Amino acid sequence: MTRIDRYLAGWFLRVFSLAAGAFLALFVIVMVFERMGMFLKYDARFEDAALLIATKVPWMLTQVIPMAALLGTLVTLTILSRNGETTALRTAGVSLSR
């Protein structure tokens, strides 16, 4: 793995993890508020509610990862383009598809 690959992967992973965390947090908050009536109706303990949400996290991740990957790619390319780094990579001989 070259330095350029590590640099690009580092930018992407930073933005991707931030986007995935934000989408997941938003998903959890919406789910908690949607089910708040059910929790109150059945007088559920906090541990039970947290267990219900925790068991839904893997499914939530399957829904969130494609959106986070798309947003991570777009934001990373935007940041690199704004700083003129895409032009520098092209002049260094890196292909556009890479």
C-alpha cells in the first residue's frame, strides 16, 4: 500500500465513520421516540428498552452503511478537490479511476 493509498483511505475512513455514526445515532433516536409510547404503556425498564435497541443495531448498520459510504466518497472528493489535491494526484500520475 503506497502513501497515496493510505492518505486517501485515511480521509475516506474519517468521513465515513463520522457519517455512519451520525446516521446511526439519528436512526436510534428516531426509533426510541417511535417506541416511547410502547415503553411507557408496558412500563418497560431502561435495560429492556436498551436491549431492544441494541438488538436492532446490526439491522440499522445494514441500512446506514451504503448511505455513509456514498456520503463519505462525495465529501472526501469535495475536500480533496477544494484543496487542489486531486489536481496534484493527477499530475503525479494517479489515474482518475484509482
